[in-house]
Amino acid sequence: MSALEIETSSEAKERPAASRTPRGLGIAGLLLPIALAALWEFLVGAGLANGRLMPPPSVVGKTLWRLAVSGDLLTHATATLWRVAAGFGLGAAVGTVLGALTGALPVARGLLDPTLQALRSIPSIAWVPLFILWFGIFEASKVALIAVGVFFPVYLGVAAAILSIDRKIIEVGRVFRLSRFAMVRRVLLPAILPAWIVALRSGLGLGFMFVVAAEIMGASEGLGYLLVDGQQLGRPDTIIAAIIAFAVLGKLADGLLIAITRPFLAWQDLGRDKL
């Protein structure tokens, strides 16, 4: 057997193990929260810890089940997801366009970037009274606040990705006499696409953070409203149930975004599975 055949057969044997590693790690990642929940359940059940302010998982599970059976959980989760989706779409679109402009055009960068960097330092809660005056207390103000949270990481990610494109890559495109459109499609877009997708994921995460502040602005439904309702009624089990719902929805939304964007990164030849 030649050296090439030996190397090929060894790579074939290693490939299944590498492909199984992420799935095994994903399952192992569930062990830590399950172990912590079981430990807290034991401590409260044995009387070694007070479960009044931090209810055990059994109490939180009953609250989640009650909310699910009554339909309240679906109502609140649907309202929150709609607001996040609308704010994410608006903020990501505007952030991508302005990020591309400031990254590609020095004039736009000089005019827009200082103002946007100053606005980025404003706390999210500071926008609440202004958006209420502008858009009222209904959905428009909530979507606008979420869009602001999504906008800045997407804007920064796109602008930084364009500014960090290796000059040698552009020179290679010029050597092959690519047209401007071909240069953008075959060189510039693949170069910034990974950073843009990471920026979208960061923006989506901030969208779920900003929706809490948005739903405090007089909302009558949503997981943020459920948080406030639990706090006003002194129900820590309701608060933790809402937090768990936020975590699950955020993880599912991030997984959906990864699944949608994965085909656009199929050209990458990464070495993470060989580390």
C-alpha cells in the first residue's frame, strides 16, 4: 500500500470521529445545567436551602406547564418573537447598508461614523421616553427600540469587515481583470460574509435583550411583560419561567439563523475539526 493510500485511509477513519465530536459535545453541554438543577432540587427538598426566592426546578416546571396549558405562554412568546423579528429585520437592514457605506466610502465614513459612534454609547433605556413621544406606547415604539439594539453590532461588524479586507486579495482580482461587479461578488462579498453573519448573530442576541426594555413600555403581552407581572405579584417562579422561555427562544432563533446562513459559508475550508 502506498503512502498516499495509507494517508487517505487514515483520514477516512478520522472523519467520522470528527463529525461525531460536535454532537457529543452538544449533548455533554446539557449535563451542567441539568446537574445544577438537580442539585438545587435536592438542597431545597432536604431543607438545606430556602426555595422561596429561588424556587426549585419542580416548582418552575409546574409554572411553565400551567402557562403552557392555559395558552398564556404561547401568547407571550408569540408577541415577543414578532417584535424581535420585526426589530431585527429593520435594524439589520439599516445596519448593513450604513456599515457598507462607511466601510467602502471614506466620505461617508467621515460624515456618518462619528455621530453613529456617539449614539452607540447611549443606554437603551434612554431611548424609551423619546420613542414613546415619537411613536406612542404601541408596537412601533417597541420595534424601533429593538431595531436600535440590533443596528449597532451589525453596523460595526460590516464596516470593520470591509475595512479589514486584505489588500492582496483585491490586487489578485485586479490581476485577473475582474469587473467591478465581479470583484464585489467573487472577492469582496465572500471576504466580509463570515464577519457579517457573526454581526447578525450578535445583533439578534441584543434584540432579545432590548425586547425586555421594549415590553416594559406599557406592553400587555410578551415575555418581558410576564417578567414584570411576576415581579409585581411576588412570584419568582413566574420570573424564572419567563427567563427560561427567553433562553430557549433565543437559542432556537440563533440556531435558525445559523442554519439559514450555513449554505453561504459552505466554501470555507476550516480546520476546527482537526484541532
